[in-house]
Amino acid sequence: MKTPICTFDAKTGILCSKCDAKLTSGQLNQAAVYSSIKLAKLAEKDQEISKFTLIGSHKVDDDYILFLRTSDIITIRSNPSIAKKFEGEFNANIWFVEAEGTDRRFMENLFYPQRILNMNLIWLPDGNKLTRVIVSQGSANRSNFPIDVEKIRKVARAVKNIDLIVEFETQSN
């Protein structure tokens, strides 16, 4: 298990002077420290989780966005019980995001399991930009859409400073 703080600190929950200096200087945030400690607790109970690498973490409202290696995300998606363990340990909603990913991969992770059909930038006359995402809905009824779009907008804005416009497109069979 690798975390933004040293393993000893993650297991004890007390930061050494080196990790405390990283937190004070802004190299680390409080969410990364908290997530590292929680991941260490999970790793003690689960051999699969002990192989994970936590790159970083953000907290948006009561949700945690965990940046993991791509291989860790694949493991979580292939075994949904691991995601349940995370949510149980954190007692919060957890978003798993690839640390090495592009902005498109970031969006795909946020919208998972829905597919992103198209993503493009819209430049505004004042120099700002919006990111337009077209999401496969699967059916014409939006009430069946299981993902909180407002929450995704909030997470994208807080974590990557991306302003989102979300549109839905029904897949034709």
C-alpha cells in the first residue's frame, strides 16, 4: 500500500514532522491525510486493498474523491464489494478516479457506469471555457438516470476547475 503520507503515519494516524510539513506547505491536503489513514485500516483487513496506491484525495461536501492508479480502478470495478468496503469505512460516498488520466478520463470516471459519447470545449467571448459532455442515457426517461449530475458538476469544478454542461443522448437500438 502506498499513500501520500508515509505508511507508519497512515497506520498510526499521527503525522511525522516530514508529513506534517507537507500538509502545512500545501503539498498535501487534509482529505489526503484522512483518506490515507482510512486506506491503511482497509488494507489491514483486505489483501487486495493492500496493493493499492493512493495518489491523492479531495473532499467535496461529504463525498471523497480518491485518485488511484488505473489498475486499482480496474480492480474496484471488477469487484464491487471493494467499493462497498470503502464506503463503509469512510461512511461517505466515494468517487474513484484515475490519477494518471486526462480530463476526458476524469469525466468518464465521474459518470461511470454511464458512457460519455462526446466531450468538447466551448470558449466564451470573455475567455472562459465550458466543457460540454454528452452522456449516453440508455433510455429516453431521465428519471432512471442514477447519477447526480449536480454533484458531478460540483466535483468537476472543485477538483479540476472544469465548468460542465451535461447533455443526454438516447442510444438507438
